[in-house]
Amino acid sequence: MLKEYKNIETKDNLQSFFDYSIKQIELSIRESGYGDATINKKMKDYVNLLFSIIDKIDDWENIDNERREEIFKKYIVNVSNFHDYSEYFEKYSKYLRNNTFKNLSKDIITL
């Protein structure tokens, strides 16, 4: 969502969505029963992973299918057919382009 709407939506709305997403990651880690020190370490790992993924997909439209599948292979293990993931991601991107950010995030932004 951040990628699709970065040139369309206001920075405040995107920042609110990003903050909400990070908070949800933290809550999920806490619900797993980890202590505060472990939560901090895991948050650092997950946020670094998220930024790594965002960096890799920033130019998604200009990447060939082989390179796309390589990106998925880096982040998803124990799967043989990465073409399905690439196809799903394309459909999801198209879905995002056909909907407004406000429509998809209205409940999140108001929280």
C-alpha cells in the first residue's frame, strides 16, 4: 500500500498507516509472550526486514519476472512455485490502483 500510494496520498496519512502497521507488529510480538528486551530486538529485525522488502519492490513495475521471483526467494522459504507469488502480487497491486487509499485505510487512519 505504501508503495502504490506514495505519490498520491498525503505524507501524514501514509505516516499514520505506517505507524499503525509497526504498532501491530509490536503487539503481535508481545502477544507471543516475549519479554521487553526480546521485543526490542525482534522489532529491530522485523523493521529492517520490512524496509529491505520496500526497497526491493520500489521499482517493481520495471523488474522482469525472473528478478521478481528472486526477490520472493529471498524472503519466502520452503516454497517451490514463486511464480504464483509474483502473479498474486501483480493482482494485489492492480487492486490497490483501482481503489483509493482512504477506502482501504479509513478505519486504520481514524484509530
